Amino acid sequence: MRQSKRSWACVLLLALLLLSACAGQGESKEETSVPQAVEPVGKVYYAYFDTVSYVYDYAGDSAERFDDRSAEVSHILEEYHQLFDIYHEYSGVVNLCTLNKNAGGEALEVDPRLVEFLVYAKDMYTLTDGEMNVMLGAVLRLWHDCRENAAEDPANAAIPGEEALREAYTHTGIELLEIDTERNTVRIADPEASIDVGALGKGYATERAAEYLEQDGAAGYVLNIGGNIRCIGDRPDGSGWVTAIQDPDNSSDSFACRIRIRDTACVTSGVYERYFTVNGQRYHHIIDRDTLLPAAYFASLTVITRDSALADALSTALFCMPLEEGMQLAETIGGVEVLWIFPDGEQYSTPGFAALIQEQDTN
Ligand code: ADP
Ligand code: MG
């Protein structure tokens, strides 16, 4: 759940682009920007998923209604944050940290929402033919530790050994995650195995918050949870929202493209989000199960589809697949638009994605 400063900067940049009309954000835990005429109102939270979360209202709701709705969104994010945290436990909550600690032990009764989420995670494993695997924890932990060590001691930065990776991989089978939906219990069947929901958790929680807003009749809202954008409905004038897709070559300030979206989710996975460097070579955080190394097909990949959880799962999975395979998967699922950016800067998109791209001077 750790996120680099650079990644935070990307999230902020995205937010500022999306909401260029919105007043600036400060340092406090939660604050309201100053609305100008009919400009949007926003709240920002720093406490969830180790990233920054924004809730915006473009619909001109009363201050009281916006306060109530953003408080409920914050509450939903907080609950999922606690359930999904693999580094900390919370009193009275059996979460992923508890389940990981208990790996190889007895089944534990958990919150039904966690059961539902883990069933969804297994579904995503099946859908992506195993490219997105929440049981990859043993392998991801090795990469995580190397990234942490590199941050503390860059001169001695190293990548995990091949043998250690191969050994860890033997503890990543999806069948090791045993879920009893009748009893609401979960068990990890191997003491060396662990769950890591970095690829999916934020998008899933974002979707649950969006679901609440929709059920409450909200429209003209935007959630930006650590760069996972979810638009609820449209702007009152029907003009949608323009957001920029970052150029993954972060030595430049330009954007790959700008797109106009409404009533949908937009999630990007990129090599620039979290990485460390060994002997001048960068190692990012999305791991290809075939090589157990950072996936090397693309520099960034953006998924647009209505469900933010699906968008998040696919952003990681498609990142680990060659273009043709990814195109086929997106087409089979339907309602999924994708922008692939290759390491040399070349772009490829689905026709539906291309239709969303805006000329530079439009807003
Ligand atoms: P982010 O959430 O950082 O924007 P992603 O949605 O692509 O980016 O998720 C990346 C995170 O997912 C990694 O930090 C790691 O925790 C986890 N992860 C990496 N590779 C895989 C994989 N192949 N399957 C499942 N989870 C992965
Ligand atoms: Mg993802």
C-alpha cells in the first residue's frame, strides 16, 4: 500500500487537470475548496490506501448535502481501507493482514464485504487467465522489500534472486485462497502464501463509493481515489470531464492525450508509478507471472469502463499481456476501452478510446 512521492505527484497532477477550475488544496486532513460561482466543490482525504482521495461535486448540491455525501464516501473508503490493509490490523476487524498472518491456520470468519471482495478477486483471476492474481503476495513481497531497501540504501540496491522468486511463486496458487460464502470464512491454505490486493483494492473501494452515490441519487460527482477516476453521471450541462493521460516518459511535461469522459471509470497503470533503480535499470511494480519480473510490454496502459473495480483489475492484467491478447480480452468483455502506450512512446487504442480523445485546445 506504499506509494512513492512521484506517484502522489501524478495523482495530484491528474486531479488538477481534471478540475482546473477548482480552488487549491491545503495540508489539512480534510478541507473544502472555495467555490467560485458555479464551480465545483471538492474535499480531499489523505488517510486511505496510502494515497490522496478527492470527492468533487459539480452539480451545485447544497453544502449540507455535499457534506453528508462526502462524509459517507469517506466512511466507505475508510472501511475498505481497513479491510484491505495488509500491513496493519484494526481493533475488532479481521482484515487481510490478519488473514495473511494466519496463513496455514484455521479458517477465520470475516466481514461479508471481504468475502464478496475476495470472490470478486477470484473472478478477476479467471477473467484475466491468471494475469491478475491477488495470491501473488509471496512474489510481490520480495519485490516490495527490494524497493524499500533501494530507497533506504540506493548504493546497494538489488533485485530479488531468480531462485527466491521461483520458490515464492510455488506459493501463489489461487486455490490456496479458500472461501466459504455460507459461513463467511476465509483461509489461506499455505503458510508461505499471502494476499496482495494492490492491483484491485482501490478500484473496488472506489466502485463501492460510486455505488452509494448513485443509489443516493447523486449525479455530476467525480471521485479520484489515488488516480482511479470514477465519474458519477455527467456535468449538469452534459459536457463531461476532460482528463489528461500522463506521458509515461516522465522526463517530459507533456501528456499522452486528453480524453472527455462521463459516467465511467478511468484507471491507468504505468511504469512511472512506483519503481526503483539498480545499475541504471528501472524496476517497476507490476509483476508478470511468466517472468516474475516487471512486465515489459508497455510503459503505461489506461482502461476506461464503467465499473472502477473492473477497470483496476484490467489495468494490471492487460499490462502483463501482449497487445493482441489484451485487445481480444477487452473485446470479449465488451464496454472496455483501452490505451496502450509502448516503451518507445508508440500508442495504440481501441476505436472507442480514440473517439474520446480531445484536441489540445478543447476543454
Ligand atoms: P497502482 O494501484 O499502483 O496504480 P496497479 O493497479 O497496476 O497500480 O497495481 C499494482 C499493484 O498490484 C502492485 O503494487 C502490487 O501490489 C500488485 N501487483 C503487481 N503485479 C500484480 C499481478 N500480476 N497480479 C496481481 N497483483 C499485482
Ligand atoms: Mg490495477
